[in-house]
Amino acid sequence: MNESDELLEIVSREGRIIGLAPRSEIHGNPSLIHRVVHVLVFNKKNKLFLQKRSFKKDVAPGRWDTSVGGHISPGENTIQAAKREMEEELGITDCTPEFLYTYMHTNPYETELVYTYRCVYDGDISFNKDEIDEVRAWSIDEIQNNIGKNIFSDNFEHEINTYLKFKEVKQK
């Protein structure tokens, strides 16, 4: 099965499954909401690993993006998807993701119900060279100084702003 034929669950705004459709129908139709997971992978120095998406990708090619992100497969729960994506994208198998929050991300191309996790990892990273051109650790200041400069995916900019607000509220 090629990537565009991948079946995804269509969900309500609350995450209730209401249908199933190929990725090729869901991407390009922002009225069809689908679920994704993100994992923010930090190292012990509190730098966030970002991946530079392959120029072959249909969404945000060549842009820096969330450490780990991917679709939740039919029948899969969010933690299973987070662990699977961590292994597939960065080769990480020994880091237990901690759930942070959920939010809706919409752009002219798609609407995603995002489940965000966090983990701290200092081991080896072996990224998927078919999907990712580069991985590197960024300080939060470096990320904030580059927002709006067209180097990040719009989804990552939404993600990092959501994370920073979440962190600020949690610290109060």
C-alpha cells in the first residue's frame, strides 16, 4: 500500500471515530478531521530535537518539524501510535512518552486532532532517511527566534506555541 492509500480514521472534533477514508481523500479536504500524535523529544539539556522533513513529503517538504509526528492507525491508541512513530522516525525504543495535551490544527490542506506527548532522551538517534533529511537539537530560544521565518512547518509553529502556553500555565 502506498502512502496515499493509507486508511485513516475520520473523527469528530471530540475524537469520536465517524468513518474511514484513504489518506489521499483526507489530505486536501480540511473538513475531514483525522488523528495524529506528536512527541516532543528533549535531551537532558532541554534542547528539542526537530526533524527536517524530506523534500519528497507532500506536507511541509524541506521544513523543520516536530520531533516525531504521524497518523494514528485504525484501531491504534495514542500511546501505541506515539511509540511506533518514535521508533519508525528516530529509532527510539527506550523512552516512555508522557501525555501533555490535545489540540486541533487546521490549515487549508487538512485538519488534525493532535495528541501531544513529551519524552527526555539522550541516546542514539537513527532517523528514517526516506522521510527525514536531518535531525538536530534546538534550544527553545533558537526556535522562538526563528518562528515566522518560513523554516518551520505551520503545524510545528502551532505545536511549539501550544507547548509554551501549556508550560507557562503548568508553572503557575
